[in-house]
Amino acid sequence: MATRADYARWMTDGGLRVTYNEDWTDRVARTWEICKQRVQRSGVRHIAKVLDREQVDFIDGFDTLLNAYRSGAMQYGAIVAEKQA
């Protein structure tokens, strides 16, 4: 996986001008923490086990995503670039 800086550099190397490059990792990680808490409180995982195995796999992946964000192995952000005149 590439970093946000890699993507920005590729855009620049491709002739674009990066006008915005923001790290949203903390905010996104917090969203996954909330999702995990809601799943734990609601018991939805037990229902998902009966209805859809893919949903259980998705739910079980929350910790992996959180660990990736917390360790810095994965980032989430936004990059805006424009074509040079």
C-alpha cells in the first residue's frame, strides 16, 4: 500500500498541482471505534451469523482496521489536485 505522500507525489509527477492534502485518519479511526462499540452493544454479530457470513467477516475486521490506523500502517485522507494551466 502506498502512503498519502506517495499519491500526492504521483499526482505532481503526472503534471497536476496538489491544492489540498489532509490526513483524516484520526476522525476515520474514531468512526470505526464507534461502529465496533455499537456492534458489541447491539448483538448484531449474532444475527449476522445466521443471515450473512460476509457480514460477520466484515464485522470481525473492525479490529484489524483499527490496529492499522493506530499503528500508522494505514491512513485515510483527501487529496485534491488540479490540472496545470
